[in-house]
Amino acid sequence: MASDMNKLLSDMEFRNREYMITHLSYDREMEFYQSVKMGNIEETKRLFKPLNSEGLGKLSDDPLRNLKYHLIITIAFITRYCIEGGLPMEEAYNLSDIYIQRVDKCTSVNEVDLIHREVVDTYVGRMDKLHRRKVLPRPVITCIDYIYDNLHSKISLDDLADITGLSAPYLSRLFHREMGITLKQYILSKKVEAAENLLKFSDYPCSDISQYLGFGTESHFITVFRSFTKTTPGEYRERYFRTRWGDRGENIQ
């Protein structure tokens, strides 16, 4: 087995030299992943390279499959770098699963390229927010983390006051001062963000999404969703679900 692998390596090295196929500099590649990890948006843009750039290697004879493989590897690396940088593990892996499933469904090089840019923008944007959050007071960070972990539940000011050890009026003023938004509006905005993702990337009915995110009624969910997005959940899904996954004739409720 070892001799077979050595022969394969020798053959590949010969072909790469013959056809002048090279790989990207290790240092440059790691510099790119590090810039994403640190939430450095401008540096990430500078270091970003399309998947069809020279030096990325050949993983498949099929051009589309080759790009898919490279993007899946990129997603895996970015995910692990961001977890190392402090992005919550569940959030990072969920994003990875969503994007890899979308890559798997791609039928054109253009689709893969669009997802590549979106993956990088999404992760570096979240890391940027994460690093800027670190200057916030600890009670505010505690609230943000609790809200993220409990979007499926009804979250009250009293709950947040209990976990931070502060009085409800003081916590409310502190959060508003630091975040520029009331706690209630922040909670609703994060529920709407979660709903947007579910509407884009799943086929769960709006009624199930409403229940999962802890809205009392579907009509309340629709009212809140429209107040943030200027559209109803149904209209939002019709606009974005088919655009992102391709109009393959799915029966979306």
C-alpha cells in the first residue's frame, strides 16, 4: 500500500511539473483563513481568491465537481478557524451544514461562485460582530448569548435580569445604551433573522416556524415579521427560497 501511494505521488508530481500545475502558498492560504477568523473584512476581501484561480489544485476531471470539492474544503477550514476564534460551535457547524447542502445542489459554476462569496462574507461578518461584542459589558454579552440559545422560547426581561443578577430597569437601560435598541426589539429582531433563515433554507410551513420561535400565534408572527422586513413570511419565502435553491418545482407551502 505504501509503495502504491508513493508511486501515485510521484506520478502526480511529474504531471504537475509537466503541466505547470502549482498550489497556493501555504502561508497565503493560512493568512486568508486567519483574516476570516479575526473578522478582518477588508483583509479578507484583499486575500479572497475565486475557486477557479490558478494554484488551487485539481480534485476532479469534472470542472463543476472540482469547484464543489474545493468549496466544501474551504467551508470546513473556515468553520474550524471561526470556532477557534470564538464563534459558537453549534452556530458554526449549522452554517457549514446549510452551505454544504446548497453546494451539493449546485448545477452551475456560477452558483458555486456565488455561494463561495456568500460563505466568506457570512463568516467574516459574524466574526467581526463577535470581536466588536467583546468590548460590551459582561451583562450585555450574557443577554446576547442567552437570547441566541433560547430563540425558540419566550424570553422576558425578568429572565434576563435573573441570569445577569441586575434589576430589570437597570438592565433595560444598560442594554439600550450599549446596543442602541431595546431588549424587546433585539429579541424580536433575532427571532426574525432566524425565521428568515428557515424560510430560505427549509420547507417548514410558516405555522411551524412561528411555533418553533415562540410566537403566541401565527398572526403575531406575521405582524412582527412584516414590521422588520416589510413583507410577509409567505412573500419572503416566495422571493428568496426559489432564488437560492433554484426553481426545481418544489411544492412550497
